[in-house]
Amino acid sequence: MDASALLLLKQLRELNRHPVEGISAGLIDESNPYAWNVILVGPADTFYEGGFFKARLDFPKEYPIKPPKMKFISEIWHPNIEKNGDVCISILHEPGVDQFGYENPSERWSPVQSVETILLSVLSMLSDPNCDSAANIDASVMWRDDRAAFKKKVSECVRKTLEDL
């Protein structure tokens, strides 16, 4: 087993040994440490509260030099999550200078990050969307201009996650 696989298994053991509120993670297939299932519980006092959002983390063989990709499997409405579920957050962007000028290099991926820091960042993102760097323009506009409609749309997503349990 290579070093990246060993590191991922170690990080998974740590997450399971010292659980973080709102986060559950495991391997999709015990023989593949590069693909994880994740459940994020919608943070309290947010529109996502009470939801159990399923996601997937896919790690490159070059982990931790390169970041994983994260995709929500559950339907979710958020300015920083594409309609297909792909998560757009600085911590998952490869190191270097942002060609669009939205991110500081210090906000982007670095090998000192862990799966735990990624998932905590995504939970934080649910609480505090970054509409300056929207991946879902419709959700961003709705967040900005019609908070009641945004809340209703998210409530539908929360309800669907409960039906899928």
C-alpha cells in the first residue's frame, strides 16, 4: 500500500476514533481508500439544520499534494455547490494563484490540510455562503435577493435527505 493510501486510512481512523459533531465518514469499498462516503449533518441555526446530506470524497493518488474532489450525492441548494453536487470551496482548489483573483493562495489547498479540516470547512460554508465566488449562480442570486425562497428550497432538500435515510 502506498503512502497516500496509508495516510487516508490513518485520517479515517482518527475521524472514527475522535468523532466530529456533524460528520460521519467511511470507505465506499474497503479495498479502495481513495473513495469515501460522507454524511454531513446540517449545522444548527442554519437553513440546513436537521438535514443528513450524503456526499462523496474522491482522493487522487497524489494526496496530500493534490486535493480531493467532493460531490454531494443528496440534492442540496447552495451558492458554493454546483447543481450537479460538486463542491466549490477554496480549500479544495489546487495550490497556486487564483487566475480569477477571488482567492488568496493561503486559502487554497495545502498538504497540511486533512479530511477533517475539509469537512469542517464545508460545514462552515453551509453556515456562511461565499456569494463572491458562486458555483451556483441561481442559488447565489436567490440567497441575495429572496431569502424566503432560498429557505424554502433548502427546506425541500432537507426533507428529501430525511426521506432517504
